Amino acid sequence: MGGWSARHRWAAVGGWLLFVIAVMVIGQSVGRTDLDQSRSMAGEVNQAATIIDDAGLQDKAGEMVLVQTPHGTVTDPAVRTAVADVVGAVRATGLTTAITSPYDTQAISEDHRSALVRFDMRGSADDAPDHVQPVLDAVAKTQRAHPDLRIEEFGDASGNHAVNNAFGSDFKTAEYSAVPVALAILLIAFGALVAALLPVALAITAFLGAGGVVALVSHAIPMSDTANSVMLLVGLAVGVDYCLFYLRREREERAAGHDAATALRIAAATSGRAVLISGFTVIVAMAGMLFTGIGDFKAMGMATMIVVAIAMFGSVTVLPALLSILGERVEKGRVPLIGRRSRGAGARAQAAHGGSRFWRTVLRPVLRHPKVSTLVAGGALIALAVPAFSMHTANLTTQQELGDGLPIIKTYEHINAAFPGGPDPARVVVKADAINAPQVKKAIADFRAEAVRSGASTGPVTVTVHSEQNVAQIDVPLAGGSDRAKAEADVRLLRDQVRPDTLGKVGGVRAPVTGETASSMDFTHKITSSVPPVFAFVIVFAFLLMLLSFRSLTVALTSIALNLLSVGAAYGVLTLVFQHGVGASLVGAHSSGAVVAWLPLFLFVILFGLSMDYHVFVVSRIREARSRGLTTKGAIEHGITTTAGVVTSAAVIMVAVFAIFGTLSMQSMKQMGVGLACAVLVDATVIRGVLLPAVMTLLGERNWYLPRWLRWLPDMTHDESAASEPPAAGDRPRHAVPDRV
């Protein structure tokens, strides 16, 4: 592939651009189908959404306005006037429906100082946040007219509106910062603008092309904005990595004295092969997300598989073509000071000797005392991973996620204090053959009464009946309120006791319990049950890929063990920082008492895939050196030192990009950024720089062990040892390209 691309360079570049433009145009023309969050969930949340959809009912964004007096009661004339003004102002916007007065629904607190005006936004719940501002303005105007009272609005639309305003631009800024950060680091690594632009250009074009393919695929597997963001992160990471692998090897071979064509051929056969192996490994890891059965994970898995496949294909086709076209012009745009490196003999000597002086210095004690190094590095990582055994996962509450800084959070707290569970009620969707049949109406009335009598709710329990669709919706404020553990116990009480004793006694009635708390419970259960099959799938297939690629049982086993160790260390850091609060202030976080439920599985899949990039690249170089006749110890030293530069550069880029997300205000995004950045840092330094060489030194020739009963496996290895030997000194070209990675 590399040889063909180099010989037909303009055809390769033109074909790549044509492919990217074509899929972008086609993708935009067919449009992207986005995920229905409720329908993508398993359990009762999905059942409730299905009933609503089948009945043709549009999911509405529910809103509420708190009217609270510091003195007296809500029956005072001044409060009644304020409530009437709220109802009138909300109705006058023309954007609301189903407005109810608290005096009709008895939405009055136990101390009679608070009342709730409830209504729904017109249109769909997805569009409501974009249209709720006039309603918020009307409520704020009413507050100014009644300064002695507290008048505040909270609900699905206003809550999402506030979050979007506060963090939407924050999140987009982080996404847009990723590319400049990567480019800046590459400029430092290469010391030349053209060389630095190549990896970024490939990553961006791969992402754009993947966006078009994702739009097509979304009609079978719906996508989401979250999947798009993850696709950008992973696409940038692997696109830059693969280009670094390839470009670094091509420059090294030219610095060693090979002509341009030979250098490209060697890079294609060595680094190009490593790119293919690591790419397929990442794709396998991402495929594990498909086993969760959760729409968001399936979308993220499919999107990342697509962008990795496209980046991998571009790295072994269009990149050799571009290098062939540019030749020595890849050194254009030298950065002052950074770009001044010795050329000629100095660069050739460095290439021949084998790379980084810093890592050579680090490796000396590691290779001299491999047992001590293994015990120290391995022990440190195991100690770091120990806290992960006490990890508690949960979907974060609104307050945990956003903190106390936003006014909407204070409103949430005020409503929850006056009406426990009011801001996040459980919703029971009742479907019957005849919703107005006497036995059904009695069962609904019994459910309302029993929900309060059992202690699951303090009321008021409200019912909305859709007679034509034979559907009723029962909103049940949970007694646990914002206490997630107590609220979940209330949901279990409704599902396991209240419902069977009331609605469950009427034949043909379905009554799934949904809502924020119920959704969190179902999601956590689903994600927890998905862990064993996902872990098993990823580990088994990654093991098989490594076994086939290196024809070594030892390499396959150690690669899995080392990757699990880096993942475990990341889990431990997450648990210490975000669950126990150790060093939380250093990353601008607060102890939330839990790791967000979706993160451990997400981190495992992402990290297992990305860390394999480094492992494949490093071990491929070690195996190649061993094939050329070096001793195992010499091959390890050569492989680590010659790949240290590119691994360090790639790791610094990923750590910097992930750290950007660690600066966001949302705790879930902060946890993701810190977890990914920490794991990549550990993987590229402690694992690849200390533990891997120490373990391989201890194993010696057993590194290449393949049992006889496995020798029937197809040989997917490829030696380029002869071609990669540097030419004689007299045959070397006068101008060798120095290595700056």
C-alpha cells in the first residue's frame, strides 16, 4: 500500500480528498439521525417511552414556578395575587399549555408558605430549551412586581437552557482548543511547520470524512452529539499517533542514510504494519461498546470505529504519497531555536546509535536491575489501583454535576426543600384498554393514596389522563428528594409494592415507572451488567490480535496485563480524587462521593484501545531489532530509545487534549478528562519506559515463546530487518534528514 501510494502519489492524494469530500456531501444530503435518549434505554424507562410514542403523545417539557412567602401563608391575598399574575404572565407568552393553579391541584407545601404553578412547554421537549427564554422573562418580570415574595422557575426546559448557556460554549471551546494544542506540541516535536501540519491535517480530514460516514450509518444506529465529541477526541488522538509513527520512521531511515524511496518502503513495512495492528486493536476495543445495549454507548462505539478505520487507512495510503511529494520540503517552515538541530553526521550518528539520550539514561538502571524495577514500578501502580476496589458509581445529581454556582441550582434546592422530590418526580405511565373504566380509575386512585401512605411520596400526586389514547401519567414526588439513595429506595417501593397492590391487580394494565431517578437506576443496572461481557470481548480479541501479530504467547499475555494495570491505576486515581476528594481542589473539582456511572466502562474501552497504540509500536521495534540479530536486552534498549520520542510526543498531545476537558465545570466531563489524561501519562512513562523493558528483560528469550500446539496459527509477522540496515557510509546521501521527534 505504501509503495503503490508513493509511486502513484497524486492519485493517492486526489483519491483521499475525493473520498472525504464525497462522503461529506452525501452525509450532509441524507442528514444524521439522532438518538432518542428514552427509547435507547433498557428497562421500564424504555417501556414508558414506547407507550408514549405509540400513543402519538409528544413528550413535553414540564415547568414549575415556585411562589414562596417568608411570612404568612399562600392563602394571603398578596400571594393569591402573585399566583394569578404568574399564571397570566405564563399564559400570555403563548408558549405554554396545561397551566394549573396550586389552589386547584393542592400543590401547596406542608408549612403553607410555598405553592407551585405547573405547566408544560408547547412543542417537543427537545426544542423547549430554545424557546423557554420568553417564559423565564415573564416570570422574572412578575418577581420584580412582587419583591416581597420569592418567584422562581425550574423545569426540564429552563434547566437545560441554563446548562446549555453555562457549559455549551465551554464544551465547544474545549473541542476547538484540541487542534491548536496538538499543532503547538507537534511544532515543538518536529521543529518544522510542514512536518507538524501533516498529522493534524490527516486527523482533521479523517474526522470530516468520518462525519459523513457516520451520518449514513446513523440511519441504522442513531448517533448523538456526545458520540461526535468522542469521535473528535479519538480521531485526533489516533490520527496524530499514526502519522507520528510513520513520519518518525521515515525521517529516521533517511537520517540513517537511506534514499527517499527506500526510507518510505521501510516505514511502510514497519511503522505502517504497526499502524494496522494498533488500528484493528482500537477498533476491536471500541466494538465492545456495542455490547452494552445502551444507545449512547453504541453510538460512541460505532462513531469511533469509523474514525479510527479512516485514520488508519489514510495513514498507510495518503501519508506515504504526501511524503513522496514533499521530499525534503517536509522540513520547511523551521521554528526558530527549536528547528536548529545538527544535521548530517550528528543526526546520522544519533539514528545509528538509537535515539533518545534521556530514555537511554532512564533505561540503564532498569535493564541493570530489572527485578527491582519491576517490583517498584509494578508495586506503585498496584498501590495506585487499590482504591478502585472501593469505587462507587452513580449517576450524578444535578447539584453534584453542576455545583452551587448557577442560579437554577439554587431554585432547584428551594423547590426541593419545600416540595421534597418535586423537581424530579417519578412518573408512572399507565396504559389500559379503557383508561376511564371504573376499575382502572379506582386503581389509579388507590395508587395515588398508597404512594403517600407507604412513605414513597409526601404528595401531591397528580394525574394527567389522555382519554383518546387510553393513557394516563401519574407524577409522584419522591420523599427522598435530592438524596439519591433514599429516592431510589422510593422508586423500588413504588415498583415492588405500591404498583402490584394497586394497578397490578387490574388485568391488561401496564404501568412502567420512569423519571430521572428511575432512569438513573435502570442505566446503572444496565451498565453494571454490561461490564463482564464487554471486558471479556475486548480482552479476548485484543489477546488474539497480539498473538497473531507477534506470534508470541508471552507478548500477548504481557500486553494485556500491562494495559489492565494502566487502566486500574486510572480507576484508582478517579476513586481517590472524585470519590474521596484527595487532591480534588488541584483539578478544580469537589468530592461528589461517586464516579459517574458510565465512566469506568467508557475509560476501559478508550484506554485499552489507545494504549495498544504505544505497545504495538514499541514491541514491533523491539521485535524488529531482535530479528536483526541483537540480543533481547539490546533489542529492548534499541526499541525503547528509538520509539521514546514519538511515544512521548503522542502522549503529551493526548494528555494536553484530555486535560482540556478536565478544566470543564461539569463534573462528569472533568472526571473523564482527568481519568484519560492520568492513564495516558502513566501508560507512556511508567508502563512503556520502566515496567515493559524490565519485564521483557526478566523474561529474556521467553518473550518470543510460542507453544508447538499454536504454531498452526497464520504468520502475520513481517521482517524488514535486511532493508532497514543502514547503507555503507560512502553510499549515504549528502543531506540526511535529522530526527526531531
